[in-house]
Amino acid sequence: MSSSTESKAPVTTGTPSALQSEHGSTRIAEAVVSKIAGLAAREVNGIHALGGGAARAFGALRERIPGGTTNASQGVAVEVGEKQAAVDINVVVEYGVSIADLAKAVRRNVITALERMTGLEVVEVNISVDDVHLPSDDDDRDDEPKPKPIDNSPSRVA
């Protein structure tokens, strides 16, 4: 093959990103992007929780441990490059909420927060709805002991 048919990587001559300058560059860790995206998604009304069933179960366990904290990046996966980021979010939505409108609001909030705080261009935000939270789910919780009713009947033991 001749060298004229070989493809070469394109040379970029665009303007440098906000994260790169002649004085140095700034690298933002995936954990930072993931945490910002998770917090931004949770701000949207209609989101009950982030993460799949197992992730939520481990998160609930973690919160019960003294000194344990909530994992802000639970249910969020990201890919971060030098100038761009892509986000995948798993959510549980409240029953009755328009999922299409909710997804649009989550995308808008996540993109706005990430671009404003990091300077990265967000190329996509993929949302996976894993479950619907029903109001009755809160009533059926077995993780808190329920008080026993007081029995006012006469004692059967003498």
C-alpha cells in the first residue's frame, strides 16, 4: 500500500478548552463528574432514588452504619475525556410522573451542572428507569419496628 492511502489522525486546530491553557491543564476525575451528576439528578422532582435494586440495598445498609454516608454517585456511571463527558444514570421514579418529561428535566439539570462546574462538554446523558416507586411501598416497610397494639382485655393469667 502506498502512504497516500493510509489514514492519518485529524489535526485539531480549534480553540483550547477551559481546562487547558498555555499555563497547564486541569484533569477532572470520574468520581467528581459522577458525584456532580448524581446530585444534579436527585434535585429533580419525581426522582425517588438512583441505582438498581442491589445498589439501593447496599446504600441503605451503608447509611445505617454509624458514621456512614450517602453515596452521591450511586446509580451513575461516567466516561470522562480531556474535553467531554458521557453519563449513564439509573433511576427509580415516583408513580404518576411523566417519565419522558422527567428524563428531559434530569438531562437538562445534569448537563447544566456539569458544564457549569467542570467546563466539560457533556455529549450524552443516558437514563435507565429501573423501577417505579409506589406510595404504598413506604407503608409496607419492614425495616422499622412497628409498635404493638395495647391489649386492654383482662389478663388470662392469675
